[in-house]
Amino acid sequence: QRLSFPWPWLQSWLWCRADRVTANTTGVLDALQRRNPGLASRMKLLPNPLVLHSAQEDAIGWRDTSEVPAFIAVCRLVPQKGIDLLVEAYAALSSAIHGQWRLLIIGDGPERAALEQRTSDLQLAERIHFLGFQPDPSRYFHDAVVFVLPSRFEGMPNALLEAMAAGLAVIVTDASPGPLEMVEPGVSGLVVPSDDPAALAKAMDALASDPERCRRMGAAARTRIGALDWPQLEPLWRSILALS
């Protein structure tokens, strides 16, 4: 990602005057310290905290195989998020999986009309549901089994953290370090190459075909995310931001 003028200049000017510069992933922190070695001592890791909602507390990833399971994505509908790749990957799945699994897409943005048109062209409008902006997307985790994050680049998306806390198996791309710090491949989720709808479809097929694997990954994801619960992180936040 390249920042246009005047952001690079402002960044340097402001950071020299900051008591703390924080990053929410280790990968970002390392990159910032390499670019600004003189400020390394002021740079601190400050992970995103997670406050669970009741819907997340109740969700367990795969509740009842008699329900119609779903893949779910929660994001802005912009090129960065790769929802066009997700639509193509879902289209590549077998008709049997189409008959059993829906795709729920929560969020809005400038790409929505084009994505809906592509869905219609693929004759999948009855299986791919665009639900628009939702003030509490976590409640839709009750209807989902697998959370998919096909981004072309990322920071540390809260939607991923909330999905893991709800006990969903996850699929992420290898585009950025943030999600890779949370998802252990083959344990709490699957990692696929960025901008590769065929690889994404293969991962979706693998999880759709193995309910028990979804359960195990969802349970591992929920355990992994416990370290970000606000009571665990509050002392760190207070210390770094001098709130105590």
C-alpha cells in the first residue's frame, strides 16, 4: 500500500512527536520498526480487544446438521476484500454443495451492484445472499459454519476475530500478516493463496465435505481467540496508553 501526499510527510512529522506509536499486529509492528529504527523504542504492540456479544457466546459453529449451513463473509464491498474472488470460488463448487450450502455476504459498498450482477449471471442468486450493512453482524453467525476472508490485503479485521470467537472455522488468504497471526493452518482454519479462486474453492469444498473438521477448527478458533478477551488485554492497554 502506498500513501499519497501529504500522508508520508505527516506520518514522519507526527511520529517524531508521539509518546507511543501502536500497531495491532506483530507483522505491522516489525515493518514499522524496520522503516523507523530511531523510533523503535516508542512502538508497541496493542492487539485489538474483543468484547463478546450474546450471539457470539451462544454460537458454536455447527449446531444441527438438519439446518442449512452457510459460508459467511462480513466486510465492506470494495476490491480489497476480494468478494469477487469468493463469488467465483463459490460458483466453482459442485451442484451438490450449492444445494446444501448458502453463501451469506454482509456489508455494503461500491462493488455491491457488480457483485450482485455477477451472481445473477452465474444463476446463483438464490444461493448467494447479499444482506447489506447490519449493525450487529455477529447474530448471523448462528446461520453460518465457515467464515471466509478472501482479502487482497488486511490489517487485523475484527470480523475475523468475532467469527473465531463464535466458534466458526475460518478460511483466510496469505496476503497479510495480521490474519496469519490468528489462524493456525489446519488447526483453527485454512490458509489459501491470495487472488486464487480455485484454491479458495478447494478449501471451501474441503470444509463443506467434513462437518467434524469444521467442529474441531471452530473449537480451536474459539480457544485461540480467548487471549484477546478484553479482561485479558485491559492491563496492557492501560499500561501502554498510560491510563492507570
